[in-house]
Amino acid sequence: MNSALRQLPNALTLARALAGPLGAVLLVQSSQAVVESDAVRLGLLAVLVFIIAALTDWLDGWLARRLNAESALGALLDPIADKCLVGGYLIAYCAISGFDAYLVLPVLVIVGRDIAITVLRLVRPSPGTLHVTLTAKTKTALQMVITAVPFALILVGFRDIALWYHYWIGAVWFLALLTAWSAWPYVQAALKR
């Protein structure tokens, strides 16, 4: 099989990691745009980047299995890419909110946990040996859905942010609790070494 084709899953994973900061910048620029058409264009680009990047989370794993190209590097990069995507957008929401403490605190928990687990994965004697748990996969799926909720609400016409913002903040707090809880199996596995 073509070696370039076997690198496609990792290339998609890296693209997802880069999509987080790119989409976050587009989202913040959209919120700061003076002309409404610029705000809409940049906002739609941010949505498109997020949707395509989120889909690669499934696609890269499927391709790796299909092409028999599963690798330790891919297993290490995949959760990091997820964290870059979700974390980038959540940080952008914090900036757009004017760093509202009710949003910043749970985002700090989410991003802090993700950084800690990534460092834990990298400093282990065999980097990448902390395998992704089912709880962590569920957490990642929920992170992507909750991160996309503001897009979805605005796209379907809910322009009155005050109407849904506090409910969404509650969902982010739930996500922070789930994210912190999902770290425990990794800590236990690291302590066994």
C-alpha cells in the first residue's frame, strides 16, 4: 500500500489540532467585526472549520483501521488534537464573553485537566501508553457537542444570547465536572507504575 496514503490518518489528526486555533481566531474576529456581513462570513467559516475538524475525529480512526495504519504516534496525537480543537473554541468563547468568570472557571478546569493528562502521557516511561478510556471518549463527544451548541442556536435563529447563555454555561460546568472526573483513571494508571 502507498506509504503516503498510510500517513493520511495522522495528517487528518494534525489538521484537527491546527483547526482549533484557526477556528478560535475566526470566531473571535467574527465577534469583533464592525460590518455584519463580515461577522456572518467569519462566523460561518468558524462553524465550518469546527464541523469538518470534528468529523475528522471519527474519520482518522476509521481510516487508520481501514488502511491498517494504526500507530503509537496516531494514538498519542488523536486525543491531543481533540483537546486543541475543543480548547481553542472554548477559550475563544471566554474572550468573546469578556472573560466572564462563570465561563472562565469551568474552561480552566477543562483545559487544565487536558494539559495535565497530555503531560502525563508524554512523561511516562513509554509515552502514549495511557490508553483512551470509554469515559474519556464520551467526554470528548460531549465536549464537541456542547462546544457546537452556540453555533447551532445562532444558526437556527436564537439570536437572543441572554435567553440561552446561562443554560449553556450550566452545560459547560457539567462538562468541567465530567472532564475532571474522567482524569481519575489516568491518574490511577500512572500511579501504578
